[in-house]
Amino acid sequence: MAEVLTDVPGALWTLELIDATRVREAPPLVEVVVAIDPMARAGSRDEPDDDGPGAETGIVVAGQGEDGHGYVLEDATVRGTPAQWAAAAIDVYRRHQADRVVGEVNNGGDMVGYTLATIDPRVPFGGVWASRGKYTRAEPVSALYARRWCHHVGVFPELEEQLTTWVPGEKSPDRMDALVWAISALFYPTEEEDVTLVYDQPVTISPY
């Protein structure tokens, strides 16, 4: 029943590269971020609003080790309402003792930060703006993998399938987008991330 996987021509990642840099555990970490790629994409610059009710919200946890390398710690991607993906993101934020949560704000404005705040207003949130194309954002991250600077701590089958099958020009999947946001926040923090926001008071909004 084994499935034979082959490289996809034009893909930025390969299974051979991911396997070559895979580790069983991360070293002591100096920074940990949780990245969210929300399912809502109304008004996106480079993609139509075609996410259905069963669409995934990408949630990926990554950290930077004392050795300067990046470590993908967990793929916590979920399907569900904003309240459900916000709860999932805060759960991994707490379990991994992360420093902050980052999320794309192109389409929902402050929706991601406000949704997180309905559950825990103390969680630091940084909005990232997708001012560049998918390939332009993903290529520097794949280059870090090629230089053996990024490692998966364990195996993340669905995330790795997306990484190794996405070809520039196609609609990018949410797990991959969340990974790109996470690694970019660690290695290129000044390029995309806005000032970190912390909601001091609970914010009441509809989670739907």
C-alpha cells in the first residue's frame, strides 16, 4: 500500500531536501512564533475569493534555535469557524510557549487579531501584509531549506505534500502559506510584519 512519491518539476521544495534536514528534536530555542493563514480571502490581490466553508486555516509553529537555524515544530492546521481556528492557534501558542502570533491581514484587516482577542486578549499578535506575490515570498524560505538552515522536527505529511507539489503560478495552499509566514517572521521580520499589537481589553465580535 506504499505510495511512491516523485518530485514535481518546478516545485520549490523536494522530499529529498526535507528528509535530509529532518531532525528528531530541536535545540534550545531563542524565539518561537505561531503563524496563521486565515481561510477568508475576500478582496485578495492575487487570488479569488473561492474558499468554501470547509476550507483550511493554515497554522504552523516554528522556532529559531540558538544555532541560528529554523525549526518547524508543529502543523496545527484546522478546518472550522474563526473561533475554532483562533482557539487552535492559542492552544499551540501556549503549549510551545511562543513569543507571538502572526497572521495575514490582507483580506480581513484586524479580523485575525480581534478573533484571537475574543479568546485571550493577552496574546501578542503581529499582522503581516502580503505585499508581494506568493513566489516572491516563498522563494527566500525555500532557499533557507536549500542551505540546510531549516529543519522539520518530525514528519508533517500534509504540509510536506503541499510544499513539494506547489508550483509557482498555482493557487498556494494554506499550510504552505502559514509556514512561509512563520519562517519569514523569524528570519526576515522587518520585511512584512507590522507593529505587534496586544489587545489589553477583551473584544467582543461575532466569530462567524
